Amino acid sequence: MNARNYTYLPIFLDLRGLKVLVIGGGTVGTKRALKFAELMSDVTVVSLDFSTDLQRAYEEKKIKLIKGDAKALINDNFLSQYHIIVTATSDRTLNSSICKVAKILGKLCNDPTNPEESNFIVPIYSIEDSIGVAVTTFGKSSLSSKFILQLIKERVLNDEVKKLVEVMGLVKDKMKSEVEDPRRRFSLYSLIFNDPKFRDYVSKNDIEHSIKRAEEIINGNKTD
């Protein structure tokens, strides 16, 4: 494993309102731009040519398009306007040079074809029923990432696991209103989560008795 991989921190970002610059209007640039726009980012695409999907998104006022040569248009002042930059041109040297400048400016930059030049990676991910899972192979194989994610969804995220997450969320809300000390809350949270009776109720989709069992544990561990 590349030692640099250990410097990455998995993180879920709320992208609403963030200004995103995508350089390149081809297949990769289109995919990135539309995904960021879907997540309510303020997306601008710079390219000499734009895909049909990008043009449609522009007509629907979902993104902005700037037609021009990235080599001539993009400089420090231009890049400084954006929070996130994606370099997706067919010119690897240009992609690399833009990312280097962007990182010096303190921006997040992603070169989809060269993770070594990037300071963030867009993983293969899924968010369903309050469960978010992201997988990356650090540029080695996106097909493998998709395969791994599908295995997790099929073999781990079953209905019982989803119900457990839902009920533990209810328990957490309840404890916040009843237990002031954060350390005690965490201790009780662990006791409840690992309690066989509680887990049995959850497995039977019996939310009412799951919550009652949680209350029993909370009340049985109260201190004066």
C-alpha cells in the first residue's frame, strides 16, 4: 500500500453552496459536474467543447459554462474564486499544473486520472436509510470499488442492520434529554447496543419493546 494513502481522512461533506470548478467538458468532467450539481453545489465548467448532458444542465440552469481554452483562462485569481477544483482535461500536464496551483492556494483539487496529484478523492459511495458507505481503491480500480460496495450492501446492510441504526437513533435522542453527562451517555449507549434482549427485539422489528428495554437499562444505571 502506498504510504501516502494513510494521510487521507474519510469525510462526508455538505456541498450545498460550495463553488466548484470543473475543467474539461468530456465524459469525466461531465460526470463530476453533474454529480456536484445534483448535490446543490454552485458548479462552473470550463472547456472548449461541452457534452450534450452539460449543455442540457446549463439550459436547465443547474450549472454554468465558460467556453474557452483553460490554458489561457485559468490563473491564480480565477482559481481563488472556487472551493473545489476538478481537472478533467485530456492534457495530463495541464491537469497536474492546475492542481499544483490550486493546492498552493489552499483549495481542494481532484485529478480523476491521477490521484497522486489530488488532495481529495471522490469514492464510490452509497447513502441509504441513514447509512453512508464509501469505498476507494485509491485509483487502482473503480470497478473493484463498485464490486466491494455492492458486496457490503448485499451482505452487511440487511433489514436488521438498518432497523438497528433507526432504533439506536431513537435511543440517542432519548438519552440526550434524560442523561446530562456525555460520558455516561456513551457508556449507556454501549450497554444498550450490546444488550442481548435489546438486540433480540430489534431483530424482531419490535421497536416498542426495544425502546422499553433501553429505558430499563438507563433507569437501572442511574446515579444520584
